[in-house]
Amino acid sequence: MSSKKLIEKAEKTSLLTKEEIVEILKDNSINQQLFNTANRVRKNFVGESVHLRGLIEFSNICKCSCKYCGLRKDNSTIKRYRMSSQEIMRLAQSALSYGYKTIVLQSGEDAFFDTEKMCSIIRKIKKLGFAITLSLGEKTFEEYQAYKHAGADRYLLRIETTDKKLYENLHPFMSFENRKRCLKDLKSLGFETGTGCLVGLPGQTYESLAEDILFFKEIDADMIGLGPFIPCPQTPLEKASGGTFESALKVMALTRLLLPDINIPATTAMETLHPNGRIIALQCGANVVMPDITEGEYRQQYAIYPGKADVQNTPLEYKDKITVQIQSIGRTISDTFGFRNNHLKNN
């Protein structure tokens, strides 16, 4: 079956085999058809609204040594920071004034924020009326359970790659099976569960990317964050070739075809590689943007990769900029919490 026919099949059935996904990934002659189809599926299943979710990057301290990440504990060149509970709450209040409905709390794997501290922050933010997404890394079942009871709604834990050998090479002292265990626990606890992958990692193949997409479908992920791999100084992969904007778009578009009703952010990494990356991504299947509302020096110090887009803008400047861009392509800013359509919480 031709790549064009495979895209038509995916639009009708939300199904593709590994070999069929590989065929589409390899064929760059059908990219525009793929992007147009993903945009149509996005419109049909999740509508024209774009969900804005305020991102607070509250600590860049991390115990992990992931080979691609600028926050890895072995990087002694970056200035480390950790926000106080008061600082986090001040930013949450700002998000309220910007009109955001969701707060995303993201950090390195920082042991300072134990279960008690984290749950206290979650409860305080919940009282402001937000949906809460967490991105804090690998935790125990009991920790995830405590976050859920405190009021967290979503959890983002990217698998990065489902190629076990590649995963364990990129994540020293970490276990691929434990990563999958975390995602299973999150699902079982009722979190809207997010995952995703880096596109263009050294050693990654079309086959492994196809397996990533099928893994997202297998676990019925509720949100998928995808971005091109961007080499970062002071990491073991600093001299590696990075991923491309177009390849990341293709993986994102295929993900939309196979999981038509999920939430997919237009990621900062997309914007970093292309000056209009977010808007292009929104026209190729994405329906979420996560504006960084971190302020001051912290905004530049959460340096997971170089050249991060929009660090020069204030949070309010960025809110105004993205609103104009979204409206310029005929889309609207959502006034809902943006839960996946098949969840009863959507209101």
C-alpha cells in the first residue's frame, strides 16, 4: 500500500502497523498530506480551541545523569536554583491573572521536595481553582498516590525512547522497566497520563520511532509531548547531530492519527528549531501550548538544551504574543480545563 493510502487508512481507522508507520516516516514526498490529515483529525476530535497551560519550572536540581539533558547532575557549569513554596505560589497567582486554567509544575528530580512538601504545594494551588499537571520524574506508587489525593490531575513522564538498549545507554543507573512501571502506576491511579519521546537521538531508527508511537497507543496515553533532540553543551551528546524539526512534526502528526482525541502540545523545542515552530505544530496536529511563566533569572537557568525559545520574553509578553498567533490562524484560546474528551471532568 502506498504512503498516501496508509495515511488515508490511519485517518479512517486510527490504526497502522509498525511497518506502515516506518513507510510513512521514510517517505518525505507525502509530508504535507500527513500534516494536513493530522490537522483535520485534530479539528474533528478535539476542536479548534488551544489549551494554554502555565508552566512553572521550580527547580533545576537533578539527581539523574541523562546524557542529553543540561540539568544532569554532572553538569557543574549551570547555576542551580530551587524556588521556595512562596515563590511558586506567587507565580501561580500570576497564572490566575493571565487566565490560565492549568498549572504545570516541572522540576529536575530534586529530593528536597519530598512528598509532604510537594503535596502542600499541590493543595495550595488547587485551592486557586487550577487543574494541576506534574512533571517530577520517577516516583514510587505511594508518592504518586499522595499527589493524586492532594489534587494533582495529570502527570507527564516521557519515555524518551522505547528502545530498551538505547534508553539504558542514555539514562545511566536508571531502569527502562521502572520507567514503564511508573507510567502503569500513574494510569492505575487515575492520572491523565502523559509521555512522549525525543526525535533524532543518536542511534535511533525509524523502527524505534514507530515502536514509540505504538507504545503511546498501547498504554492509551492521554497526552504526548514530542520534540526534536537538541544537543546541549556540557553533556556527553554535545557534539551529536540533533533531530530535525520536520522529523519531529512527522512523529507528532502520526501520533495524532493513531490517538485522535488526546492532547498534544506544540513544544518549546519545536519553536527553538523554527521561528514559527509552535504555530506550525498547531497546524499539524497539536492543540496545547505550555507558556513558561517562570520569571527572572530562573527562566534562563532551566537550561535543558541551548537556545530555548522565548526566555527573553516576560510571561505576560509571551501570553500576548501566543494569543495573537493562535488567533491569526483562526483558532481560539480555550476557556476549559482541557481534559481529554473521554474524561468526565471536561467542563
